[in-house]
Amino acid sequence: MNTAGHSEATAPRGLELTPFRGLRYDPDRVGSLAAVTSPPYDVVVRPDGLHHLQDADPHNIVRLILPQAVTPTARNDQAADTLRHWLAEGVLTADPEPALYIYEQRHADGMIQRGVIGTLRVSDPAEGVVLPHEDVMPHVVADRAALMRATHANLEPLLLTYRGDGTAAEIVDRTAERPPLLSTTTEDGYSHRLWSLTDPADLADIQNDLARHQALIADGHHRWATYLRLRAEHPSPSPWDHGLVLLVDTARYPLRVRAIHRLLHGLPVADALAAVDGLFRVRRLDVPLPEALDALADAACAGNAFLLAGDDAFHLLDRPDPGLLARTVPQDRPEAWRTLDATVLHAALLDHVWHIPEDDPARIAYIHDTAATVRKARRDGGTAVLLHPVREEVVRDLARQGVTMPRKSTSFGPKPASGLVLRALDL
């Protein structure tokens, strides 16, 4: 399948992945490899989760990707100082020669994901090589750019997918039969293994295979937008022409797609429900979370549906008023976009009914963990809006058409653990 909607035979340039000298933790200098890793920066959203990771090891990667200080400038300076100290102390060391890194995630439920980590040529959207499927928030891009400028590093790979099932995938699987460079199991139950690939013939074969393909951004839209911004700031050629990525061939290793939920600060559930009266069908569900999610899934099969939480029950919203949708949802996009739950949520509910700006962190948070979203809403007196996942084929179809979805519409996974391999731009 061509993920870009362009003929790969006529694309002037495809994916250009290059080896790099990875920065990795010295196992003798840290408590354990698992203790220094974390989920990607945008998944670590709860202060208790951040503190837990910081306490796991004084060298946990969150001290670089989510530094804690009073001002943004102080945070970025702190991250840069921390990185310099860790390099000087040998906590992080550079591998002796450039490599591509084969990365495997495995779970007890039978899930296996494998891909290749390298530095990818940053390309403009018009080239159709790397396709976004979601919009981004400018303040997040500015924040990530400031951190990358300060550290002069790519601290964690973003996740891209392509569909090839060719030579690159064969080399990935063949490499995974060898003893790994590192192996660890994190507390979420995932085991992680990493291999260094330096054989010139294998590197050339992977590069030649990938050059025929385009990729879809599965996770990391803000980091890709950051790569584009930083590349534009530096005359080419420069290290900023490339960014750190994990490429997964989903023809061989399909990803899982989950929803990203919304937490509405300062909007009690009673007020949220009063505002939608007459605009949606509303049903109260006095059931546990798993059963409420089952009800949401059933309702989503017939149309737009949302689950509100924050009081002592769940409230299922479905069957939106057609007049509301006609007034609020832009009509200049494909039907697949107009009927997305995220589109209806942002255009009709957030903008028109609840009057909550989607880019105001004081009013709205985007959270991956379903139970955590519900708990925080109940604790803080806000409203959790739970969504049903978008099907992967819908995401790919819109990306082929060059249509981006509302921000934070999907969560592809599993996401690569941060802290296994980093990239310093001056190596």
C-alpha cells in the first residue's frame, strides 16, 4: 500500500535514512536500563508519573525530555547542563561508529513490534515523503524547538510507519536473531531489545529499500514539525537536515491505534451535560469503566459518540443533532474527515457548545491513559471526554488525500521507549 497517495515510482526522493553514532546509557553507571527509560514526553502528563520516573533513577531520561524549572528558559538550560554533565561523567557514551539500530518491543500478550532507528532526511510536506495526519499546536512546537536548540540533540525518536515487507524488513528480522546490544523490561510489561547494525552491505540494502517508500507519522507530529522549523533555521548542509526516527513496517508489524482523551478543566460534568441538552442523546451509565467503554464502542459503530466522566457515573453522548453539525462542521473537507469524532468534538462541542479553546492548556489537556483521565476529572471536578479509536485505514486514507485530522486524534502504539538511544547533533 502506498501511504502517501503518490506513485512511489514517480516520487523523486523517498525515505533517506542514515546511520548515526548513538548515545546510550552505560549500564555500569545506572541502576538499570529500565529505570532510566520513560514513555515519550507527551505521554508523561501527570505530575505523579513524572515524579515516579525521576525517583526511579537520578539519571532517568525525563530529566532531559521534561526538565523541571520555573521558566521555559531555565528548563531548557537545565536539560542542556544535565546532558553535558552526563556525557562528561560517562553516564551517556557515544557508540564508536555510525549505525542503524534495530529495535524490538514485545509484550506478554503476544504483541511484537520491530523497526529501525536512524536519522531521516527532513522533507517538506509538499514532497509527499513523510505525511502528517494531525494538526499541531504551535506552542508545543516552540517548546520542543527550544529544548532541541539548547541541548543540540534529538532526545527521543518519533514513530513513523511505512508498508514495504521487503528487504529492509528481512534484515530487521534477521538481525533480531542475534544477541542484542541491550535488553530490558519496563514496568509496563514491555520488553525492549536493541541491536546495532553497521555492516555496509546491510546498511546499503536497507537504505535502497526505504528510498522507494513514503511514511506516515504515527506518533510525533510536534517533533516532526520541530525538525522542519530547526532545519529552516540552519543553512544546509547541517546536522539539522536530519531527525531521529523509528521506522516500522506495518505490513509486517501492524500498530495498535488508540484514542487520546480530553480533560476539560473548570467544566463540571453537570454543566457540560446541561449545555448539550437537546443537541445529543444523553444516557447515564452506572457501570464500571470497561462496560462504559463497551457501550461507547457500540454507539460509535452507528455514528459520533462520546463518553463523559467526572462525577459518579458515565454519560454516553450520541446521535448529534444534524442541524448542529451543519452549522459547526466545515463542509470543505472529505466526508471521512467531517464525520470523525475528533472533528465533531472540536468543531461542535469545544468551539460551539462549551467554548473551550483547543490550544489553551489551562482549559484542556490531552491524555492517553483512559483510567487516569477519569480519575483526574473526578479529583479536580472537571469533565473527561473519552473517545473511541479511529480505524487505521481511515487515518491512512485521509493522509493520502493530504487532509490532516484534528490535533491529538489518534495514539498509535506501542510507542518507542525514550532513553534507549539518543542522538547528539555534534557527533
